[in-house]
Amino acid sequence: MVKKVDHIGIAVANLDETLKLYEEVLGLECINTEVVEEQKVKVAFLPIGDTEVELLESTSPDGPIAKFIEKKGEGVQHIAFRVDNIEEALEEMRQKGMQLIDEKPRYGAGGAKIAFLHPKSTKGVLIELCERG
Ligand code: ZN
């Protein structure tokens, strides 16, 4: 059902500082940044092969990324799997007994439709399902 790794979401405390690492040291290129108000996050997109690294910096101390860093420190926060039809994928997950964070898809960075599965159902990995138009 999942097609590929759409992106890897990495929580960072300071986006500009982290971009230096990814661009100057690792040689990736940030092609865009976007603020997703609803998620209280600023996202930087860095394509790598046919997938992407997304660096996530919280825009507010009470945002989900700020809370993640508070608990676990900076690092990989979620992995996004591409699906063709997110409504169908969510229904299938539900039928298979998975615990969902999002009952319905919501807006994700880059215009994607996204939904998260609960890490309790996925052996500790925050998995995002992601459909792109
Ligand atoms: Zn994501």
C-alpha cells in the first residue's frame, strides 16, 4: 500500500543553523521553506534522490515539535510514507486495528494530504501517511 519514503521529518531547534549542516556539509539544497500555522512549525525542504529531508523548527514553545525536542532532543521525528489515496489508506489502517492520531487527513507542508498513525501501534515510530496531488 505504501509506495515510497516520501520524506523524513527531523526536529531541529534552529533551522538556519541546521541548514548550514545539511547544505554546506552534506551538500543538499533547500528548495523551499514554509510555515504551517496549524502545526506551529516552519519546514525546510531538501530533496535527496527521490525522497526528501524535511527540517522542522517550532514557531511556538507549545508546538508539537517544541514538545518533541523537550522530551527527546533534536532528531528524527517522523517518517512519511507515500500513498495513492489517503482516505482509503486510513480506512484500511482502521480496519487493521491501527490507532490513528488523525481520523481524517489534514493539510501538510508542500500541499500534501497527511495523517499520522499513533506510535503505540507502530512500534514507536511516528508514521505519517502522505498523498500528493
Ligand atoms: Zn511530514
